[in-house]
Amino acid sequence: MRPDSVAQLSTPLSIESLASHLPGVIYQYQLFPDGHSCFPYASAGLKRIYGIAPEEVVEDAQAIFTRIHPDDRSKVSESIQASATHLSEWHCRYRAYSGDQRFIWVEGRATPQRLEDGSILWHGFISDISHQQEIEDTLAQERDALLQLKNLLENERQSLLNILWGTGVGTWEWNVQTGETRFNQRWAQMIGYRLEEISPTTIETWMQFAHPEDLARSEAALLQHFSGERDRYECEARMRHKDGHWIWVLDRGRVISRTPEGAPEWMAGTHMEITEFKQVEAERLEKQHALEASNAELEQFAYAASHDLRQPLRMISSYLQLIERRLAGQLDAELEQMMRFTTEGAQRLDQMLVGLLEYSRIGRRGEPMQVLSSRTLLEDALHFLQPEIELSQAKIHPSSNHWPMIYASPDEMTRLFQNLIGNALKYTAAEQPPVIHIDCIAEAHFWHWKICDQGIGLEPEQIPRLFRVFQRLHPRGQYEGHGLGLAICKKIIERHGGRIEIHSKGVGQGCCVHLFFPKHKLTELNSKHASKEHSL
């Protein structure tokens, strides 16, 4: 290159030509001691940045400051003053009103020098960084969002840790493919260790502490979960404590990730100690078995007593009748009355023994459970009661609602309806034909039967006495019976998994008996039949 060519590049025209290709403005900015300022030189880019031609600010720079965003003017002025004071590089980002009537972000850098007249002259460059600022703003927003998400996750993690610690459960994570495991401190504390004592941990750590008899059940439960047969893994297992005894844990978890081939990869779950619960359950089962054995013995005793006592009682009744015939016409009125009371007492005792015998047979001597029409059971009961119905001129109104199929013992359920409707016929005011309404209502988990009458009713506080054996609320001379009918009804419905309730608003306001028979009995039976058909 020739020397004269180099000289030509330094001419104002050449500099201006180069500056026109830059994405900003090259400038000189001069600040005088009296505060007056100007731009001795500015390239054509000034017009693009501020919308002001360079020649407009050669004498006075004030027009440039009017184009700076009002919120940023003081910041720009302060940064210029600081640069002038310390003769340090000026650097500032701010918003300016551009030539196309919009605010843009600009960034300026300039180097100051002090002149002989005391003024400061900066040589610098200002560029439009709106696109860069937009990216940075977006990144800042995303960074803030990520920080908020991180804080939220951390708070949730801490909350979860607090909950887990509060519930006392241990946590575990298991890589099914590699055997890697991660336990928390509580998992180790349950068996008397610190986590550091049993680290490093693998699935073998669990197998080392688990009871050998429980590993097979755990493996079976895992396979059911892996295959999709169960939505989670759950197993009660024993673990050996550091002190040598066994504790019970409820082990729960589920697959949280799978390999590309679909095999289970990571599982996560919890250990909850249930040793105390298992001890209570064992004690409860022991007491239940003892109670069942005791009840069976009592029922057998009641059956044997009521059956065996009838034979000597019949002998007593027979001899009383013989004595009464032998002494016919020889007894005075008082002795005849005493003989009559004795004979009637023997007959009542026989009735009570028959009732006790029937009570003891519920669940032992009845017909086996089978699928039955509840409407047919009601009709059978009404057929047996037909003489009483005709004698009392009763009006019985069974509802036309759907009467379900149920799984029950035929003779016991027929006796249940017969006893309850019989009571409604019996406990009616004299000279008043009974009116009985029988309804069947489908509820969520029960079939609800209602047997309501307009009879003599009773005080609500007397209701608990109704279901006791040999309990009567009325004199024998007023209403027949031996005080076992409702006790038998209660035992029948409870044996079928249901319950009985009696409601009355008071004397003379009738009674309503409510029977609740579980739906699940037939549902379970249908499920078993469906399972068998499917397997065939």
C-alpha cells in the first residue's frame, strides 16, 4: 500500500464513510466548566439513535438529553459527572427516543481527557442494544421464574421432609436394574442403626435385615406390581432390629420410571413401623377367638339346657294334670287357683325354653345361605301369618318398589319378616284393625326395609330394652309372648351382616322397624361366580 493511500484514510471524508457502516454513532462529547456541553463531532448514526442530525448539536448538546427517557436522565447525568470527576471510562445503559418514534435501549462507552481550557472531552461510541436487552430481559425473567420454581420445589421438598419426619416413616429408592438403593436416616433408625453404619446400601441391605419367611411374599407382591396387576407394591414384613428382636414394617412403593424397553427401573416408597399395631391385632384376634369359642359354648349350653330341661318339665306338667283330675271336685277355690297358676307357669316355662332353643339354633341349624328373592320371603311370611291377618282384619300394604335378590338363609329371613309383621299385628289398640306399610329402598351399601304400623307405639327411651332376651314391656295378660322375638330378629339380621333399628315417637304413635341388609354379600358372590366362569 502506498503512503499517500494511508494519508487518504485519515481524512474526514474517509472517517465518515467508515462510521456510516457502524451500527451506532461515533462521537466526541465536550463538557465545559460552566456546565455547557456539545458534540464537536458525531457520525450520521446519531440520527438513527436519537432522531437528531449531528449538525444540530455541534454547539449545544441539550437536544440529545431531551431524547433520553425521563426515568433515565438523572442516571445518565450522574454517570457523566462521575466520569468527569475521576477521568474514568464512561459506561451507561439507558433508554432513548429514537428517530422512528419509539424508545430503544442504547449502551454508551467513552474515554475522557481533560483539555487545557478545563473542559472534558470524551471520545466514544453509542449503539442500539434493544435486541440484546430484550434477550437479557427474557433471560432475566426466565431466571427469576426458575429461581421461584427452585424455591417452590425446595419448600415442597422441605414440607415433604417435615411430613415424613412427623409421620415417622422411612423412605427408600431402588434401582431395580442395578440394585442401587437410597435410604433416609429414619429407615435406618427403625432398626436401631445410623445410616452411616449400614452404608453403602444396596438391595442386599434390605434382604439382610428382612425376615427370611417374608422375602417370598415381598417378591410376589413386587411381581404383581411390575406386571400391572396391582397399581402399587405393598407388603407387611419383619425386620431384625440391632438389639436382636423383630419389628414389623408396612412396606409400600411404586415404579416411578421404566427403561426404554418397558422394564421397571426406579422404585420409590416408604417404611412405616407397625409393630405396636400388629401386637394389638394379635391380641384382638386372640380375644376374638376366645370370645367365639365362649359364644359357641354358651350357645351349645343354651341348646342343651333348653332341650334337656323340657323333658322333666313335660313330666311335671303331666303329673300336675293327673293330680288335677284325681282331685277334681275335692279342692276348694283357693287350691284350684293355685293348681291353675302352677300349670300355667309350667306352660310359660316350656314356651320360654322353646324360644331359647330357637334362639340358640340361629346360625347353627338353619338352612344354608343361597340367592333368594326378598319379595318371595315376605310373601312366605305373610302366608304363615294369614290366620292372624284375617282374624284382626289387618290391611298390609307392601310397596311396589323393586325387591332385590339377596344372599341369605331362607328360613331365618322368613322368620325375621314373620316376627316383625307379627309384632305389628299384635301390638295394636283394641277394636282397631292394624294398618301396616312395608317398603324397600335401595341405598348406597344397603337394602333398607321399613315395616311401619299405626299401633300402640312406645316411649323412645324404652327402645334399647326391646332386644334383650326375655325382656317384656307389657304384662303377659295384655299381650302374649315370651320376650325373645326381637332378640331373635336382631341375631338373624346381624348374622347376615346387617342391623335393625326401631323408631317410635311415643305411646299411641305407632312404630317403624328399619332393616339394613348389606348389598355386598350378593356382589361378592357374583364376583366369585364371574371369576370361576372366566377361569373356565
